Amino acid sequence: MEEKLWTVARFPSGDWTYGGKKTDPAYSEGEIYQISAVTPKDAVKKAQAQRRKDVKRAKANEAESTEN
């Protein structure tokens, strides 16, 4: 199967969804990811992993800036 570019969104409630356009008004309150994957479930998993990395990196940067 070929990979496809998926739009994956995380809402403030913690729910994840996929499909639609990244400009969709329903996504205005959420975090939006553009993920290349074979299936939509794979895209959501990849988006969740990317968010974990981003959150971890942000926390590390925040801790570093408060130490200085």
C-alpha cells in the first residue's frame, strides 16, 4: 500500500480524529498534524508520537529556561 498524507487533529478534550482539511473550522481549537501514513490509524499513532516528542521537548526547554 502507498502512504498518503493525512490530516490528524487533537482536540482540547484529548480526542483524536483524522480526515478533512487542516483549515476545517472544527479543528480551530485543536492541534493539527499533517502525517504521511498508509492507514488513518497509523497516522493517528504517528501524530500521537510526534505530540509526545513536542511536549517532552517543550518541558525540557521550559525547565532549562527557568534554571538560567
